[in-house]
Amino acid sequence: MDRLAEAGPEAGPARPASRAVLPRALCAWLWPVAALAALVVAALGVRYSGHSEPGGVDRWIVPPTADSVRGPWRHVALVLDFLGEPVGSALVIVAGVAGCLLLRRRRAAVLVVAGAGLTVGTTTLLKHLVGRTIHGPGNLSYPSGHTAFFTALALMAALLATGRLGLGRAAGTSLVLAASLVAGAVMGWAEVGLGAHYPTDALGGWCTALAVVPATAWLVDRMADQTAARRPDVAQRVPR
């Protein structure tokens, strides 16, 4: 007799931990990090609301210039920038969804679409609320949508790998942190180097992904569990 039958109908459907897109082992630190990231996004948004020039931190990190990337690195920066554009990001999302479906991870496929969509949607909304511009009044810059998108992809991949591999809290935390830091730094470098964003825009985009993705993963898990609980054949599909 499987665990569902032993626990009774009130216990709800059991599911392998690896199917969750938000590993429980990481929840203890992910929520505080997400809350802190949201505070940073809000604080930077208030600080640079309506600004059209780099702040002191921006000038300290890199001299304000329209384009500071030269040589072969410019091609790398342009490729990264393309991945954050509508066509490039759509291709990346399609590839991610296809990979999840090939692995029979439908819940993960939903997370890829929802996580990327909500992250980009949040940055777009914040840009209009904050109103910070770069290189003219029509170029809203805070937070960086490219940096947020790329960080969100890395975060989701790290979360899925943590669950798939059954990593513990220490290993999973290290993987998620490293993935988000590398992705945010790489895309932030490209956007700042190409003159598309200020450094604080990139920081805001990175923090936006840190705040949005964990909440999205939690919602995907919750909705998937509730849907499974309503299916009459769920008990027959629970692994023994």
C-alpha cells in the first residue's frame, strides 16, 4: 500500500521531492534573500527616481561612456545583449522549455515561462515607475531587464539542478548563489560596457530576479500540488 493510502485522503498527494521547482532545503535562506533583494530594488528605485545621469557609485565603478567595450570582447558583449532582446530571449526560453519537456519536467517548463515572464514584466513596470533614463528621455534604464532576465534563467536552472540532484542545503545554496552571481555579473558587464545601463541598473536587475524567481517557483509548486490533489487518479500515480 502506498503512502497516500496509509495517510488517508486528508494528507493530500505525496510527490517526489525532486519534482518541486523550489527545493525545501533552500527555503530557509531563499526567503530572507528575496526580501532583502526587494528592499534593495525599492531603495535604489527611490534613490534614482527621475534621474538622467550616473550617480556617484556608477561613476566610481566605471567612467560614464556610451561604449567602453573594444576588441573581441565587444562581440561577446553583443551576443550577451542579443540573448536579452525579444528574439534572443524567446529562443532561450523555447530551448529551456523543450529541455524540461524532454526530461518530463512539466512543472519546470512552467517555471521557465512564468519565471522569465514575471521577471521581465516586473522590470518593465519598475522602469516606468522609477523613470530613470540613459542617453535621452526615451531610454528607461532602471532596473536592467537584460540583467534580470539572465539572472532569472541562471537561478531557475540552479533551483532545478538542486532538486534533480538531491543536493543538500549547503551544496544547493552554493550552486544557486554562484549561478546567480555569475549570470548577473556577466550580463551586467555587457550592458554597462555597451553603455545601455548604469552599474546600479544592473544591480537592480539582479536583485529583481532574486526577489521574483523564488516567489514564482513557490507559486508554481503550490498550483501544481493543488491541481494534482483534485485529480481522481493521483493515488494510482504515486510511486511506491
